[in-house]
Amino acid sequence: MNLDFTFLTWDTLVNFVSKGLIFSIQLTLVAMIGGIVLGTLLALMRLSGKKWLEIPASAYVNLLRSVPLVMVILWFFLLIPLLIGQPMGAELSAIITFTVFEAAYYSEIMRAGIQSVPKGQVYAGYAVGMTYRQTMQLVVLPQAFRNMLPVLMTQTIILFQDTSLVYAIGAYDLLKGFEVAGKNFNRPVETYLVAAVVYFIICFSLSMLVRRLQKKIAIIR
């Protein structure tokens, strides 16, 4: 088998791949921010000690962590339009799905981060007259975010890799861009090889940044 990469010019990358790369980055950033916010709320609910908050939050997290992501993607894409009575685009469906799904994983990370903060600091917050919300907002959560930042970033790298699963609903992501280019030039093998290299370069570079960040946090401690 002869491999030919001459068709992969700058114009090809711009016309076919750039659009998918932009969407993959947008999906990753939106799902990361939304997932961390929702995940933090879920973590606080699970640690509140109130059964009416703890039980639904635990059920949410355990359910989504037990179901394959591609199945959740299909659920939202196929079932939600039936419930709301109108179609929902593949891109919007992917954004909602990833945010909801990743929140379950970010929740566990934030829960571990909150529990890593010494209880004495919580009691100190109460001693100076802070409420539960103020103690969490001003004392616990800033430390939890700092402690868990490398793990949060690692989960975000996994999230970026998982964006390739939106092919199941036809969303135009980075992998889809390479696939379309391969079909247009009749070079699917070459485009998938290049796609693998691009994913590796992006994820490996981000992993190196996470390692450097982890070292800096260790020094601060």
C-alpha cells in the first residue's frame, strides 16, 4: 500500500479541518466550564448532609458514570427533540450532552478537593461568623480548585479526546473534518493517520502543561 500525503496542503487543512478543530475546542471549553460549575454544585449537594440534596445528586453522578458517553449522546440527540417537540442541531445537542455528562466526573474531582481541605478551616470560618455558603465560597472552594487543578485539567484532556464521539450524530468536529477530507481526495487511510498524529500532539502538549502545573502547585504547598 502506497501512502500519499501530498493532498494535505494548507488549503486542505483550512477548508476541511479548521472548522472541525474550532468546534472541538469550543465544545471542550464550554463543556469544561459548564461541567465544573454543575459538578461543583453536585459535589456540594453530596456533602451537604441533607438527604433531599444528597440522594438526587448521588443518583445523577452514579447513573451518568455508569453509562457509555456515546449512548448519552444518542439519547439527547434522539429523545430530547421528541420531548420538546422540535429538532435540535447536532452541535447544540453535543454541547448539552458533554456538559451534563462531564459534570458527573468533575463532581467527583471537586468532592475530593473539598474533602482535602482540613476541617479546621471550615470550623474557623464558622467561628468568625461565616455562613455555610460563605465558608465554601471564600475558604474551601478556592483551596479545593487549587488542589484539584491538575486533575481537572487531565479530565479536560480526556474530554477533548471524547469529542471525537460526536461523529455518531453527524456533528462536524476535528475527526469529521479529516474524514471529509479523506473522502474528497479518496485518501481515508492517510487522513486518519494524520488525525491520530494531530490528536496526539495536542493531548501530549496539554499533558506536559499539566505536569508543569502540578510541580508548581507542589512547590506552593
